[in-house]
Amino acid sequence: MALPEEVQSTLGIGPALAEFTRLIAIELGGDSPELPSFPEVALRVRRALARDDIAVEEVVRIVSAEPSLAVRLLQLANSVALNPSAQRITTLRSAISRVGFNMARSATVAFAMSQMRRAEAWRGLSAKFRAIWETNARLAATAYAVARHCGRADADEALLAGMLNAMGKLFVLTRISRFPALLADASISAEIENVWQGRAGRSLLYRWDLGEEMFTAACEFERAQTRTDGPATLSDVLMAARCLMDAGMPAELHGEVFMTSLPFARLGLDAAAVAQVLESSTLEIASLRAALAD
């Protein structure tokens, strides 16, 4: 059981960290942990898209109940990345048909994240929510571009995995917010996120029917750096995208350590290939980020 809020606020770093660890371990060890304040419409879309027999019309009906989400899907369908011919899509059915179910889930997760930060329960955390949103929107868009330019067939899965990677971070943030002493210390907050976000993501996404490769990429793609065998996977795509998010000019890439890492080798990304990705996908990445933006 959680301590009263006024008691938590007076705990020192050591006792607060011990209590935080105890509570989050209990919660994540339960049968069905949920991300607090995650909009119900996002959960309905998730449940619907998990069914093999789902029809576009049913997804349209669910999304239509939330106009803001419908607008987000239309923006995504009309983005440069997904609609290079610029033939404007104006109906929700056409938008969902154009983007596909994985892209629809990506837009739904982006929408849910934007709604969470407006929840009264998380008043005061808006800046931290936005920072997570910005990071994962960039990760998702860059992963999509990397997958496309590597000739992979799972670019839309890369986008979704990038967005879903935020789930564990959001859960940890909502839990650490109960402990002001921990939240106020940036280094401790960062270490807690690093330790717990993977486990939180796995617990939250276990029932999303993502498939093993996407589930692993969404929760712990960083482990791709230590895997030494097998072909390139979605985790390699996300790891490469993470490295390239803040990359400098293409001419500067030769000196970057990550260029010799295993994910880049498996994807066949040398400095010349990465430079081409960065130069040719700038507009694509910008359009996806804008379409997913809050």
C-alpha cells in the first residue's frame, strides 16, 4: 500500500527510493498493470486491432467517437511520408485504409500520450511528459525512415515500436511523481527510468499482441548492441535510429563510434549509406513528426 502523499514528500532519498522500489515491483508483478490515465479510446483501438477478423469499418466507428484522434489519423494519412502524391485524403475510412492498422495504432498511442499529459492527476508534469513525447516521436519517425531506406518491409512496425517505447517511461514517471524527493533529483530520476522502463514496458505491452520481434523492439531494443548472431531485426532498426536522432552532418559520421556497432553492421549501414538516409529522409521524418505531433 502506498504511503500518504504528505509522508512521501518528507522522506529522504534513501527511504523514498526503497519505498518506490517496493511499490513499483508489487504493481508490475500484478496480473494486469495499466498506464494511469491512458485514454479509454486508445485501449478500445488496441483491443479491436488485436482481432484477426477486424474490419476497417469497425475501426472507423471506434475512432469516430474521438474527433481529435480522427484528425490525427487524417494528418498521418496526408503526410509526405505516406502520401507522396499529395492526393488529399478527407475521409477517415480512406485514411485508415491508407495508413494501415499498425500506423493507426501509432497515431492512437501518440494521441493517448498527448491526452495523458493534460490529465489533472499529472498536473505539474507537463514538461516531462512533453520531453518523453518529443524523444519518442523523433525515434519513431527516424526508425521508419531507416527501415524504409534499408529496403525493409517493416517500416510501419518500426514507427509503432518507436512510439510504444514511451509506455514504460510514462509509467515510471507517473509512479516516481509520488515521491517528490526522487523526482527533484534529475540524476536519480534518470537512473530509476533506466532501471525500470524496460520491465514496465514489458508488463504494460504484454497483452497488446504485438508479436515477439516488435514486443522486444518496443521494450528493450538497446540489447541489440550485445546480440552477436543472426540477421538484422526491428531492434537493430530502432537502435540505429536512436543513434542517428542527434547525428551531426553526414560528413562528420566517419568518426562516430556507433558507426562500427553491430546493429549498423547487420543493417548494412556504413557512413555513405547513413549519409544518404539522413539527406533523403529529412522531409519524410519531419512530415511524420508533424503528423504525430501534439
